[in-house]
Amino acid sequence: MTPSDKEIADVLLDLAHQRGVGKTFCPSEAARRLSDNWRPLMPAVRRVAADVALRATQKGKTVDPLTAKGPIRLGLPE
């Protein structure tokens, strides 16, 4: 069963708040919490991450999670 956008957002925000400001996590951590078959969820996780109050970074620089190529990190904005 595919998780809803709300379920994805809840997991993303839970991970971000567990880490706290200044700490980041890989979006795959959220996907892994949602399904054992997590890889197909990655586009949805990135799409939802773009709509919630999280900062996406790549090599320490802010990026758009929808257009960034390669691995990104997510965290609470400072």
C-alpha cells in the first residue's frame, strides 16, 4: 500500500524534530520507515519534502528537493 502525502509528511517532520535544528537526515530514512520496498517511494518523499517546512541541502548548500540530482539531506530550517 502506498502511503499518503500526510503519512510521508508526518514521518519527515518526526525525523526532523528527533534530530533537532542543525542536524539532517537522508530522505531514504523516511522511505524506509514507510515501507520495506522503500526505493519506489523516493520521488514521493522528495515531492512532499518540498511542501513541508524542511530545508533540503546538498553538500551543505540549500537545494530544491524536486530538482536536485543525487543525494540530499533534510532538516529543520535554522
